[in-house]
Amino acid sequence: RKPVSLPRLMDMHQRGEKIVMLTAYDATFAAVADHAGVDCILVGDSLGMVCQGRHSTVGVSLEHMRYHTECVARGLRRVQGTTWIVADLPFGSYQQSKEQALASAVTLMEAGAHMVKLEGGGWTAPVVQFLTERGIPVCAHLGLTPQTVHALGGFRVQGRDAQTAQALRSHAHALADAGARLMVLEMVPAALAATLTQELPDCATIGIGAGAATAGQVLVLHDMLGMNLGKMPRFVHNFMAGQDSIAGAMRAYVQAVKQGQFPVDAEHAWA
Ligand code: KIV
Ligand code: NA
């Protein structure tokens, strides 16, 4: 398979082929995900929870992210992988200034990322523009933004009332206008995610707990393998069920997303 590129991701969005994203934090899982046909690997700061045992992503540092991004990139190089690598800018590494965001993004790009992801709307649009104008592809992240869990008051569905839905919608448009090419929508009502997917032809929405109509889907690796230290979120499906290997579980996930069999709105999403 040809390396996944930004034009290819945009083409998939425009043709309606679902984009499959999965998190990975090390070389071997990244290589297996690549072989299973995952389009994008997210080196998520969820590693703070699943690898480091934290209760949130707030304590993850840029150095942690650099290290895991390098591990993933090295694993993909070993197998001549073709997967697009997105790396999370951690809490505190982009809030201070555009210059700080650029320096942090450069660290992750030098470690092997193809794109960086940052959370939030409003104040983030000028930051996204600053990065994209300088040749750094950016993935936005709206809805439940785990780095601000303490301000949000918990891990709960976002954008349910008309006012927050409208704010989320205007943030999404501003981020797409600023040059964001992917946009994670986490725990937002399925109808709102569907609307945004239609309204943003140049920015592919990637849902997690956001219904089936988004341009793509993402899950945390450990969740989809049925491993969780806490409570399994409602939007997760255990893809190990009926499989006898992790490679098989990843192939099942890729196939279910590509064929529109996962997620199921009534089961995995919110109205
Ligand atoms: O860190 C992460 O894994 C994420 C996904 C849940 C979107 O940001
Ligand atoms: Na994250």
C-alpha cells in the first residue's frame, strides 16, 4: 500500500471512505496496526492513563510524547509502514503562545510525527493557522477534551444544549478555516457530528463516541482490546471478542469501520 498522505486522507473524506484511526504507543503495536490496515496511528496522550496509570492526561509531558512518538515511528520504519502518524501536543505545551506551540510541534515532527493534534476551540484557531502556515499538518479535537477535564467537570458528553452546540459548531468552522485537516469529535451528539461532517469538506471528522456519520473513527488501543483499568466507556466495542490474536482484533476493527458496522448509534453514541 502507498503511504497514507494528507491528500489521500482528504480524498477518502470526499469519496466517503471511512478513515480508521487507532492509538499506539510503541513500536510493535504500531507495526501490527499498520499491517492490519489502520490508516492513522494516534500517539495519544491517553498514554498517560493506559501506560503510566494516571487518572487523566494532565500530567503527560512533551518529553513523554516525544519518546513514544519516536518508538512508534521507529516501529513503522522497521516494517516499511505506510500509516499516517498523528501525535498529541500534551497539556501545557501549546497554551502559552504560538511560538511555544511551534517549538513543541517541531519536537514531535522531528520524532517522526506527520501531524500534531491539539485540544480546544476559540483561542486555538490562530495557533492552528500559525502551525499550518509553517508546514505542520494539524488535527483539531473538540467536544470532550480530556486535558481540560477539571474545567469541564468530568468525562461527560458535550454539546447537548443549543448554546454549547452552537459554540462547538463555530469553533469547528474556525479551526477548519485555520487549516485543520482532521478533527477529532469526542463524546458529542451524533446529529451534531453528522452536521459538522457535512459542513466541513476540507476537514475530516474523526469520531469517538460521536456516532457513525463522521468521516472516520478512533479508539484507544487498550479499550478496543477489552483492557481497561477503570470503567469501559459506552462508545467502546471489545474487538478481541471472537478473535484469537491482537492482529485479528485490529483487522476486525478496520473492517467494521470501513463497512459502517461500527459504531452503532443506538449503542455507542449519544443523542
Ligand atoms: O489521547 C487519545 O487517545 C485521544 C483520543 C481518545 C482521540 O486523544
Ligand atoms: Na489525547
